Amino acid sequence: MNTTIQRVKSRFSRLATSMGLIAAGALLFAGMASAHVTVKPSVSQPNAWETYTLKVPVEKNIPTTKVALKIPKEVVFKQYEPVPDWKVTTEKDSSGKVTTVTWTTDEDGIQAGQYQRFSFVAQNADQITEAAWNAFQYYSDGSIVEWTGDEGSSNPHSITKITTEATSEASAPAADHGHDSAGAAAGHASTDTAKDSSSPAPASNNATEAAPASSAAQTTALVLSIIAVVLGAAAVGIALKRRK
């Protein structure tokens, strides 16, 4: 009888350990999944002068020192917000339209466990469409992570839906900015480099920082289920011990 009880307790102990490892792995995966390079907002309005935010987290134990963002043909790059210690360069096509914006630094860069935001203004197309943001993240060891995959891939690119549907993420239309903004934008877009140590970093954007509710709910449900299994196993072990 004692041998049987010991075997049962041993099995439950191994089960609890395994479930704990699964829980840790699930939480780690969830953390890694949320560490993608993204461009927000994911929804905007046609013809709007939208303030977009490129968020660059670091997934490796080495710093990121360069980020290049391809500007979709569905939007027109206008202005960027300077970030201390980061230079901005642009590439243009034959018509003068900005096709790539690159942020680089000669300083420490974005360290492991950190992220950096880069904000810019772009004017959306005047029709309902989607803009895919392809980004390239450069690490100090020379490695490059290409965020160019489709949704569901390991390295997906962000997509902004340009639509007339009402949304809290959509910004005001271009008419609100006026011609003065357009002129200032053209001046900024033609600038090849920028470095302003006195300028503050971009302000936090609650919509950008908030994790998708569905992912959070799934992670919470998984963790609660694992805790329930572990507690159940512990209860059985206590009952067997008392019976002994």
C-alpha cells in the first residue's frame, strides 16, 4: 500500500514539474511574440495626415543600432520626429517620393530588454486600401532581422488599413493640417540627416503600447488552467498523505 501511494505521489510530482515548465515556456513564447517590430496605428482614414509610430524592441542579447523602414506606396512620407543620438536618412525614387527611411546611431543603440519608438507623419492615399510596412532591424554584430512576412509568420510586417470606418485609432483628415503643415513637411522630407540631443523622445501612445486583448486573454486563460492543474495535483498528494 505504501509503495502504491509513493508511486502516485511521484507521478503527481513529475506532472506538476512538467506543467510548470509548460507554463514557463508559454509565458516566454508570449513575451517573444509581443516583441515584434511594429508600425501603429493599424487603422487610419483616407487622405489623413497620420502620425505613425515605429516601435523597435530588442529580441537578442546585443543592441540594435540601425532600423530601415520601407514606405508603402499607399502613403507619402512627410515629416519625422528627431530622436536623441539617432540620425535619419531617406531614399527617394525618380519622382522624389521617399521610399525608405533609415534610423542609425553611433552610440549604444537599443539594448537588450529595451525598445525605442520612432515617430513620423505620412499622408494616406485618398482611397480605401491597405499599407504594408516592411522593416529591417540591424544588430551590432551585423545580423539583420527582416520584418517582411505575412500575418502569422515568424517575422510579420505591420499592416495599416486605410478605411472610412470609424475607429479610435484613425486621425483627423488632411484638411485639419492646412497648407502650412504641407510646406513644413516638404522641408523635413528633403532633409537627409537629423540629430537633436535637446529634443525629447516621442511621447507614449496608449494605443501603440496596449497588447491585443485577445492575446492577453488567451495567455491568462492558459496560465490559470495550468495553475488549476498544479493545485489539483497538490490536493491529491495531500489527501494521499493524510490517508497514509
